Amino acid sequence: MEGPGDFYATVDVEEVVDGDTFRAFIGGEKIRVRIMGINSPESGGFRDEEDWGAEAKVYAKSKLEGRTVTLFTDPGDPMYDQYDRLLAHVVMENGMNYAVLAVAEGMAHTYIMRHQELTIGDTLRKAERLAKGERRGMWKSLAAD
């Protein structure tokens, strides 16, 4: 398969694990997918639940679970993380990048490592500034500036 990075596929989301991870069948194998460019609060499981973790998971389920999405890796970045999850951008059926939407709604924050130059990095940063400024989602409790 060819795409913007080393991997490109259209898949059905089987199960949302939390706000930034889900499972999908790819080539007949169930794969965990870590959504590129974001981090959401933990929703429990292997780690303690964090504030807004449950809400972020419910949000991800409403947007992704049982739906068809397009995945692609970022050029120059590894395909898998240290937990053997596919690191991919997720484009929903409506053409919207899930990471940008989740950050703009305050269900995740931008997570870009220093060595990365993500293709949507600037867009994610702008979306986070907007969410914080409008106190959306997890940013509701920010002190007024």
C-alpha cells in the first residue's frame, strides 16, 4: 500500500480503548492503533483514570467505533511505538482528521515529540490554543487570564 508515509489503509474501527487508541482489523489481524499527534487523559485499565479520561473515551467511541476510517503514517516517523501500536493519522468518513477535532473539542492535547515535524503539527497547535481559549472539554477549569 502506498500513502503519505510508509502505510496507508482504510479500516473499520472495532473497539476504542481510550481517547487516543483503538483496535482495528488490518490484513486479517487485530491491530492497536495509536492516533498520531495527540494524547488524551487516561481512562483506566492499565493506568489510573485521569480527569476527563472517561469523557475522552466516550467522545472517541462516538466518533470512531464501528466506523470506517483512513489511516496513514507520517513521513519519516516510525510505524510502531514501544508498545507495538501502529502510529497513524486518522481521517474520518467526513474527511476530518480525528486528532484535530479531538484537540479542538478539548478531548485531547497536542502531543508532538521534539524530533517530529508532523504534517499537521501547526494545525494541532492552533486547535489546542482555540480549545484552551474557549475552555472546551478538559480546559473548562483553566483559570481566567
